Amino acid sequence: MIKIVTVIGARPQIIKAAALSRAISTGFKDKINEIIVHTGQHYDANMSQVFIDELGIPAPDYNLGVGSGSHGRQTAVMIEGIEKILQDEKPDFLVLYGDTNSTLAGAVASSKLRIPIVHIEAGLRSFNKSMPEEINRIMCDHASTLLFSPTLTGYRNLLREGFSAQNQPPFTSDNPGIFHCGDIMFDNSLHFAGIAEERSDVLKQWGLEKENYLLATIHRDNNTDDPERLRSIFSALNQVSLANNLMIALPLHPRTSGLLRQNLPAELFTSVSGNPFITMMPPVSFLDMIKLEKHARMVITDSGGVQKEAYYFGKPCVIARPETEWVEIVEAGAGIIADADENAIVLAATGYLNNPPVSFPEVFGDGKAAEFICRTIAGAAWK
């Protein structure tokens, strides 16, 4: 029996972990024993516990309760807590997801203890090192033993950085194994789409009509904390909704909600708040989000995960960032990088409303990424 410790912190990681835990329970429970550590990076119940409950993830075995704070403090406290757990549990592998501070903390703690790291979502690059996430993902990749990339682009990024496709087991951090396995989030979207149709009443709750609203999410600190960028984005949302008499569903991240009044000009804040076509709502559950994405006409977001989920459901996406790690979406014509440029967002959104994309090539795998990852971890070759 192989013991793994899985670290989760932000809610996208909680969702991704659901796919792996589900694969273990249905096909690998006699081969893999999973211990789950929640760092508490997202401490708001709407941003964390509701996802654990809704997705049927096993209750975390440990919760570090880190909460908010500066990058340095938050990461340091997590390193200390994860290190102690690894020393007590002595796992065969530490499993990390994505690119958050929890990911970085796990990578540092595990590499110092010489416990092999499994990095899921390896190889993703925005090529913008001013983003904390870019630093986190690069450092985690280069400390990992098994690297699972969701896309061919990510896999090729690893090759360009010196990883070798010819490495043979036994794998180590100096002789890592790299794999193109498909996107574990695609596994989840396929699994939960039908469940969301049955359980979620989010459209009825907020008076939204299928295919007759836009979905927008804005949460990255470089957008929320910069008054000019936040102004540009919300001015664009205001224009798009009013010009097209089209509802915008806007689940608000706690950071965004807390900074709207502070960072928007008073006139714009009043206009957005009073706009009958903009429906601002608290953070929604994963099933609600799936349903909102599935039935929207279009998505405007600065979230990497929401970009992908829009693509899964055949929805065009305006990307409110200067770059994206999911370049396949842009290459397919299903996404436009508009950054926090008011005119670019309006132009891209108007273009998609008038001429939506019709082609969404299958670039994110077959929906069985978690099974592939479990088979690889469970393989006797690693022991």
C-alpha cells in the first residue's frame, strides 16, 4: 500500500482533489492510502468547506488553519505545519496541485525531507514572473519527481526547461518522470455536470435565463488591488450589459467584494451597484458554478480555472489578464486576451456576442486523467 499526503488550500485545489480521491476510492483503494491536509489558505466557509461537503471529498485529516496574511508569513506557517505532518506520516509521495502558496510550501517542506513530490498541473506557464503563481509553479516543477501536465503545451514547456521524456524509472527529483495526462478538472466537469443540473437552482434563485446572461469572475489581486485596472474592468462590464440589455452574473470573491467601494470611483460604483443588468452575488458552490458556466452565453474572467471550464462547455471567454497559461483556448479562437483594458474587453465581448466560436477542439484529454495519475503512482516501478 502506497501512502500519499495530498495538500489542498485554495478552492480550485479542493475541486481537483475530488477527482483524485474519487479515483482512489473507486479503483485504487487497495493500492493507495490518501491523507488529506487542508492548509486553511481559504478560510471563508463559502470558499472552502462548502466545496468539501458538496463534492464528497473525505474530511481533511489535518487542517492547519493558516488563514490570510502576507505571502511570506502564510507560506512560512504552512511550511512549518506541512513539515511536521510529513515527519509524522512518513508518506511515499506528497501530492500538490497547481500554483498557490500551499503548493510552494508543500514543495519546500517535502524536498527538504526528501519525500518525492507529485505535481498535478505541471508545466503551465504564463511567462510572467510578476505573478506569484508563476514562481510557485516553476519552483514546484523543478523539485518534483512525477510531473503530470494537463496539455501538450505544458508538456513541451517542461521539455524546453530541460526535463527529459527519455527518463526511466526509478524516478527521483534528479531523474523525474513527466507525463501528458489530460486535465483533472475535465474529469470533474464531466462527472458533476449532470449532478449540477439536478441539484443546483442557482439560475432560478437569481432570475437568470439560460443562454441569456454573461458570467463574470474577477479575483486576482493585480486586478482587485489596482484601482485603475478594477475601474477599467467594471466600466467594461457596465457598458457591455447596458449596450446589449444583457444580464451579467457576477459571483464576488471576498477580495473583490471588499475592494469595490474602496477602489472604484464613486460614480462608477453607484452606476454598477444600480445597474439592473448586473447581478452581484456571494461566492457560489462548485455545482452552482458549473451550472452558471454551462448555461451562460459567454464568460469574462481572470481565473485560469474558469477559462477552462468555459471551454469545456463550449462558451467563448474574454480573459481579463495580460496572458494565459491555457494558450490552447486562445489558439482555438475560443478565448481573447483583453487584459484590464476597457475598450479591449468591450470589443471582445461584443464580437463574441455577435459571432460566437463554433469549434472547441478536444485539447484537455479524455476525462480520465485521475485514473492515469493513480495508475502511475501505484506502479511498482516507483518502489
